[in-house]
Amino acid sequence: MRPARAASALLLALWGAASLHPALASTSKDLFEGGNGAYEQGRFQDAAAAYEKVVAYGVADPRVLYNLGNSYFKLGKLGSAILCYERALRLDSSDQDARFNLEFARGLIRDRIQEPEIPYPVKALKDVLDTLPLELVGLVFLCIYYLAASLLGALLLVTGAVRRRVLGYGAAAAGLCAILAAGILYYKIEDRASAHAIVMTDRVDVLSGPSSDNTILFTVHEGTRLELRNRRDGWYQVSLPNAMSGWVPSESVERV
Amino acid sequence: MRHGRPGPVLRAVLPPSRRVATGRGGAARSAVVYLVALLAAWMCAGVPAHAQGIGVRARVDRENIEDGGQTSLLVEVFGPSLGEVGPPDVSGITDFDIVGGPMTSNRFQWINGRTSATRSYTYLLRPRRTGSLRIPPLGLLVNGRTFRTEAVNVEVFPAGSAGAPGPHPSPPGAGPGGGGGPGRPARSGEGTSMVRVVADVDTRTAYVGQQVTLRVLLDTQTEILNLGMKDTPTFPGFWAEEIKVPENLEMRRVVNGADTYSEYTLMKRALFPTGSGTLTIPPLSYQIQVRRRSQDPIESFFFTPTETITRRTEPIAIRIQPLPSGSRPDGFSGAVGNFTLAVNADRKDSRVNDAIGVKVRVAGEGNLNAVNALPLPDLSDFKQYSPKISASTSVVGDRLRGEKVWDYVLIPLAPGQQTIPPVRFSFFDARAGTYRTVASPPLTIQVARGEDGDAGTGAGLAAQRDVRQLRRDIRFIKQAPDGLRDKSVPMYRAPWFIALVLLPLAADVGLFAFTRTRDSQRAHARQRRERRARSLARRRLKEARRRMSPSMARAFSAEVAQALTEYVAAKFDTSASGLTHDRIEELLATRGAAEEDRRTFHRCLEACDYARFAPTSSGSEEMRRTLLAAEEILVRLERSLAA
């Protein structure tokens, strides 16, 4: 009986330790909760390690990335924090907390880039669309799409001029709405699939070509968001919102 | 030095010119000189204009000057009694720029029962070109009459030319910078004694915002007739406040070794550095008109030989230290000096919604102009209006004292004992080199209910106010009570989403195909029935012919009527059972059947109906005609419907 008791005690101790220390936790949920506990105790390094393991398990939950971004922020790693917030927003663009923290972290980076001015109606529409979750847009699209398809099917089946006219107008209106919803869905998909990267090093020189002997055009610093336009031999061709463009080593940036 | 103290002889009109009074001896001698001059002018008729004893004249102190130099134009009106005198009309002076003046002075003398008065206007002129320049006759309005001076000529030589020295050459050391320093006293020239202008500050090291007092002194061993600043003084890097000096400059006798001279304070400024580093007070230039000693006793007796010299102070460098940043208290107002704070309410008892006046007063030595912060904190139980701010400055012992008062109007919002918390004011004490914070005691206001019993927001309730953001930070981490979800595959890439998108598309396409097929089949059936309509009608008519006997008259008529009706039904792909005569005619009309044919068809059907339902049976001949008519109308309809 003694070995059995000892084994039980050992298992119990391991379970307890696993719940207390994130590195020993087995499942992704345990790791996540362990990371949360470490974060709440101010052990941000341990919390970040736990969240990283959850990500390494292949669990792409926006809350994990959000918490990981918070841990990096508390550790002073602005580039990693911004990268995590960006990734969290890609998974759930309606996450207002991630959006707030991303804006907050962006306010602390060194580079200030003048973005081209967008007319107010366009900007307002863009802001609304950015906050809509992709799943909701997809479901709305499906509903309108099915309505339009049903009306069209009915139009094919029914006879009688009046009924056909009513169904025809209804199908046309639903079809237009479905096209609009499809456009919004396409915008969201494009936004999610757009190629961006975050500068992860303290500073990186942007060169005129994909080799180190090219002219330095300008310098960007940790946390700055770059648009990826091309890739060649370990170099990314990047551009800024103000149309400044150049090449950076791929190891200095991390793709969102 | 012959003068004990200055007397009020010259009076400056425009700043920054200053008058320095001559001594009593000088005044007496001037009176004699002008009296004699007046008499001589009267006797020799040399005065340019005179009437009722009034005379005017104009002269310059230097008739030969260099280009860029200056000459002083003196215009005098004299007479036993002047009355109302207007300034001279100098608009006619076109060869010179008037760079100073007019300085006005009045003299009045009473000698042996006779009085004489003189009013002088002095202008400082700078020539516009070289050569022989002319000051035209100047008109003066005296007691409503116009008097004119004589023209005055001035020779202007190019700068540096040999002909520059005039009748009163400037002595060595009398030029700009030539002896203006505080060291060795400079001699103004051959016939004058030491004259110098010295600038001095009370400290050469100060903090930002600390007062530095600048004094400009005039040391002289000779009589000063007039003086003025060459340029408006500027003090870059300083906030300058003027410290008034008496209109009549006060003299102080100074004995410095073997030298004895008079000292006048010309200017005082309270300077407040606005930045740190080494700041420099630039030189200040003065033009001084002094009495010149003349070797000619007649000139000395009858006239007042003068010359204008320039004196300049030395620049003064002051090291300005920044305010210490380590111990700077929160809410530091920016004031430097030594201040007191007082907070008073105009009453201690009030009612809800009755205004209370609260006065916050900061006063003391230093400059308060830069203090803009509102000293009263936010009060939850009072409605607070923007204060009325008043500020004033005064000078006590060369130190600038400031006072700033914030007048607040507070409206009590709730009854009960309300407290205005202590007001704090932080400043930097430059003498002690530390920051200091002064605070007022809290003020207690007893607030009663309003006249109509208004309890405001209630005794236990605080008034609403905006929530203020104190600091910013990222938002907290998230929990996952429902477990984690993998969202790596977006919805739009999920197979179910693609299937759902394709499903209605496929359904509609299938439905379309089905309806097309159905319609096609229906069309074929209709065509087939239409094609078979004639043969079917013929068969029916053949059967009718077989029954064409009086005993079977009704069957015959029914067969004919059915042949006609079914023919139309087949042609129009409809049911024969519901076809009435009117409906048949209507259908035939839609396909363009001739009206005669429709009428014949109608008659034929009526004849059949009549034969079927009439009590008497038809004869053979009548049946034969009916059959022929039916066959004929079918032929005609076949043609017209086919067309």
C-alpha cells in the first residue's frame, strides 16, 4: 500500500504544481489559466511563456494572443505586444480591448507616421466595418443570400403576373443586399489576409534594395507596422502608409 | 562741480528723454544771458520777427556735421508775455529726419520789474544727404498770430572727410563707447569735464524668473542741459518691468578719491530671466547735451555754448541657473520669489443657489504675470464659474511686488456645512534656493436650504461632475471560462461555409432547369393537341353523320356541338367542359378569326343546342345543313387560325 500511496501523493503534488506553475500545466486551458495566474501575480515572464506554449499547441484563440500581448507590454517588448494585438484582432476584429491596447501601445512607439487623410464618411464606414466580427458578417451574408436565392427559386416556380412581379422585385432587392453583404465580407477577408509585419528590433534601416550595400532610405523602430509588398532572398519589400518604401531584412520584422 | 543740486529748468516731454536740471548759478546766468540777448536783439533789430514784443528764432548747435551725425535744432519764442503758444510747424523740414523731440522748456524771468518769458522747442535732426542743407523758416502760432523763424543752413560733409569738424568738435572720448564704461571717468572734450553713463545690476547670478535689478547712472562733473536715449532699450532673454524714477532726476554727490562728481539715476528696470544660460544686457546709448567751456568770454557771457556727446554703457553678462527639477512640487505655479496666499469668502452663511464670492489672493515679491493656473480645486458641492483675474504690480525698494487675485463665484448646491478645501500655491524661493508651498486654511460655509425649500442635490448626495481620467494603462487580461477555441481556420475557409454558399446556387440552377423542361413538355403537348384538333373534329362529325336520322337527332346535335367545342378547346389548349359560347367567341377573337366566321360558329353551336333541347326533333334536311355548316366553319377556322 505504501508505494501506491506515495504514487498518489506524487501525482497529487504534480497536479497541484501544474496548476500553480504554468510550465507544468498539461492542457492548453491549464496553461492559459496558469498564465493568467502568473500575470495577476506580476510574473509577466512566466505568463508570456505559458501563453506562448498555448499558441505553440496550435490553439489560435484571440484571448490567448491578447493576454500574450499584455504580458509582452508589461515586459516592455512593444514590438511583440503590438504583433500579438494585431494577431488577436485578425482572429476577432470586434475585440475592443485588443483594439484599445493596440492603440495604446502604438502611442508609445518612436515612429510617428502621417497617414493619408481619409474623408469622414469613408473613415466612419471603415471604423464601423473594422469593428464588425467576420463571423457576423459571414452569417448576415448567408442569410441575405439564402433569402435572395429562395425568392429567385419561387420566381421560377410560380405563375401569375402579380405574384411573379412581387417575387421579382423581392428577389432583386435581396440580391442587391446580398451583393453588398458579399462586398463587406470580401473587405473583411482582404483585411484579414492582408500582408503586414511589425518591426521587432529596436531599429531597422530601410534600404533601397534587397542587400546591405544599398542606400539607407530611412529608419523605423520597434513596433512600427509595415505593409509587405514583396519578398526576395531573406528581404521584405515594405511600405509605410505615407508611401515611403524600401527593403528590410526579414529577420528584423515579424509577419502578422 | 559748481552746482549743488539740479533745479527744474528743462522739462522733457517725450520719453525716454530726460532733463537734467542745471544748478542755481547756471539758471541765474542763463537768465542774464537771455535778457541781454533779448535786449540786444531788440536794439539791433536782428530778431527775425517781433510784434507786441514777441520774437521767435531758430538755431542749431552744430552747423557743420558729418553724414550720419546729428544736430540739435532749438526753436525759441520769447517775449514779455507769451500767452498761448503752439509748437512749430516742422513739416517743411525735408532735408533732415527728426529723430528726437520736441523737448519743451519754459523760462520766466523778472528783472527790475520787467518780465520776460521764453519757450523752447528742441529737435534732434539727422541729415538725409550731404551738402548744404537748409532748415526752412518755421511757423509758430502765438496768441493766434503766426510768427516765422529765419532759415538755418547746415553743412553736411561725407563721413570721415576732413571738413567734418564743426565749430564744436567732439573731444576725444566723447564718441559712442568712448568712455562710457564704469572705470576711468571720461572727459567729454576740451572744454568739458567728466561725463559717463554706468549700468549696474544687483546680482550677476540668478535663477530663471528671479528679479535682477538694472540701474543706469549718470556721473558728471559738468552741467547737463539735456539728455535722451539713442535707441529704445531692449533686453533679450528678459521680461522687463520699469521701475519709475523721479521726473526730476535726483542728484547725489560722490567723492571718489580726488574726483568729485554728481550722480543721477537715469533708469531702473526689474529684469526677469526667461531662460537659463548666460544672458547679456546690451549696451545702452545716451545722447547728452552738456555745457561747453568756451575760451571766448563774450560767447560764454552772452550765449550758452553746448555740445552733444554720446555715452554708452558696457554690456553686462549674467549667469542664469535653471530651477531645480528634482524637488519640484506637483502643481508648481512657475512663480519665483516670495509670496503669501490668502483665501477669503465674502460670507460664511449662504443658501442653496445663492452665490458666494471667494477671493484667492497671491501677493509678494516677484513676478506673477506668468502664473496662470487656477488655484481653487474642483468643488463637488459648489457650482464653480470661471474666475475674474486681476493683477497689479508695485515697486518697493527697487523690488517688484506682484499681486494676483482670482475672484470666484461659487453656487452652493447642497445644504449643510460645506467646506472649501485648502488652496495650495507653490513657488520657488530664489533666496533660499528651494521650492515652497503655502496653503490656506479650509473655509467652512454654512449652507441653508433655498428660499423655496430647495435642497439642491440633497445633503447626502454629491453634485454630479465629469469623471476625469487620471492615468492610462492597457486593459486587463481576459479569462476563458468556456474554454479556448481554435480560430485559425476562418469561417470563410470552412467547408460548411463553402457548401452553404454553393447550395442555393445549385438549387436555383436545378430549379431553373426543371422549369425549363416542364415548360418545354407542356409546349409540346399543346402543339400535339392543336395538330390533332382537326382530325378529332372530323371523327366527331363522321360519327354525327352516322347518326343523322330523325330518331337520333339529339345525339347528332350533341356530337356536332362536341366536335366544334373540342376543336376550339384543342386549338387553345384548354378544357372543353368550361367553354361557353361567349368564351369561345372570345378565344377565337384573340387568334384573329374573322367576325363572320365567329358568327357562323356561334350560330352553328346555337342550332345544335336548340336541336338538342327543343321539344320537337329536327328534320333530316336541317341536320344535313347543320353538318355542312359545321364542316365548312371548321375548314375556315383552320385556315384563319393557321394564318
